[in-house]
Amino acid sequence: MGTYNEEEAIGKVLSDVERVTDGKAEVVCVDGSSDRTPEIAREHGARVIRQRPQGYGVAVREAILAPDRPIVVTTDCDDTYPMEQLPEFLESINAGYDVVSGDRLYHGAAAMPAFNRFGNHAFAAIASVLMGTHVHDTTTGMRAYRREVVESIEWTENTGLSAELLIRPLMRGYDVREHPIEYRERAGETKLDPIQGGAAIAKSIVKVCLEERFR
């Protein structure tokens, strides 16, 4: 997890992770918070790497490369993602998939603001056209990866890292599955400006797709 001022939700998220994994998961939070997020994370047994705020991608990239485990899982810490479905992701990885990506839009994502929902459909449409492969949700924060996937690719994006983490594995021939998940209303306030952030994500999608096509 990349964490930034999520004291309202992070305790519940970490408790849910511990419950569904029987306490066997190694949790890493790369944190730039000014509230009690890092203290709460440590209280729940998470390893906290302090880092000055540099954006979503910088934090998540550090987080996914830090643990030495065969399977790496990303999630947001705002309680929007269903940790109770995490075992389903692990089962799919154990069945042979390289990446399992949570599809928030499959069930409609009614808890997501309408503008964000429209934007996520647009991102998926752009990526699908540029890749020549149909995808449903490019910017989900809940995914599971085989370690060799995250170690074999040089991740370059910041705001658009969530899309890059799906696009590059797909275009390099890894076995990727989109798995439907229930999406919940977030706890706390969003940190991403929908206009500026959306433009940055769209730019990243185009850039990464073109880089992979002509690699």
C-alpha cells in the first residue's frame, strides 16, 4: 500500500487483511502522512517505510518491490476494496495466472462518483483500442502479481501507475485475469483531483501503450 492520511480507514483495512490471510501476510505501507496513519499501521503489525509525499506511483512502486514474497498484492487503504475477496485472487495466482486485477466496473461501481465512473470507462476504452485487447478497469488499486512480473518490468509512471501495472504485463504476454469485485464508498476524503489526475492517467495510458507497441 501507498498510504497518505488514511487514519479513518487503515485500521479496518489491515484488520481485514489479517483476518482473511490468518495473519500470514507481510504488509508494507509506504507512507507520507501527516496524521496517525503510520502509527495505526504499525499497531496492526505493518512494516512502515516513511517517504516524503511524491505521488501515488512513487509510493506504490516502492511498496510492491519491498516485500520478498512470491505473490505481491496491492490495495488502497481507504476501505473501498473487499479484502474478503483476497483469497479468490490468491487462488487464481496459484491456478497459473500471472496477474489478477480487480474489476470494479463489472458490478456497476454504484459507490463510485459518476464522473469517476465515466472516466474509468473512458480509460478502459482508450487502453483497449491502443492495446488491441479488451479490458474493463485499468485503474483499479486491487491486484495480485507473481513476484517475477513486478521485478521484470521497469515501472515509470506516477499518477498513472495503476494503469501501467495492467498494460505492460498484458502487452508482454503475461497471463492476466480481470476478476469482478464489489466496490465500496471510501472512508475519508479523496486525495486525487479528478480533472488533473484524470488527464495524467489518460496521458500515461497513451504513453505506456505506445512504448510497449514499439518496444
